[in-house]
Amino acid sequence: MHLAVLAILGLEADLTLTAVVIGLTLRRRHTRATLVATALAALATAAAIFLVWALWVVAPLCLGDSAPTSCIAKRAAVGSPYLIQGATAQWAWMLAVAFCARFVSEKNLAHVSG
């Protein structure tokens, strides 16, 4: 259980840093580029999480079943709404971080550094 929590925290830290990089890299481009880049990152992450979940959690439960494909499809369908909600929340988080990075990079912070 502790390993799963550490993995989730590591993934969140990685995605937050990715969003910062997206925001800083695309700060001079149209905001649509930031929307698309963060959406692609969130979508790729959701697909990877779904694949890992299907292979490590769902597929072992269907071993020995006479129709493993339908067993996996039925069990995977149960988690689909959570995947969509999680991907949407992740995209919102990445957008917020990316736009904050854009906003901060546009400000003159010379007075802060002394």
C-alpha cells in the first residue's frame, strides 16, 4: 500500500513538473498551444495508467476464465468512469500549473531577487 502511495506521489510530481515545463516553453505562443499540450500529456498519462491497471489488476483476475477477452472487457468497463474523471481532474491541474508558470514567467521579478 505504501508503495502505491509513493508511486502516485511520484507521478503527480512528474506531471506537475511537466506542466511547468509546458507553461514556460509555450509562454510566448497562443494559449491554445498550452491547452493542447497539457491535454495530450493528461491523455497519455490516463492511457498509461489504464493499461497498467488492466494488466496488473484486471487481467490476473481473468486467468483461467473460458472467455478472457470478455472478462477483461467487463472488469475494465467498471473503472472507465473513474479514468475519465481522473484524466479530467489531471488536465485541470496541469492547466492551472502551466498557466501559473506562464503568468510568473511574464512578470518582472527583479525586485524579488534583491
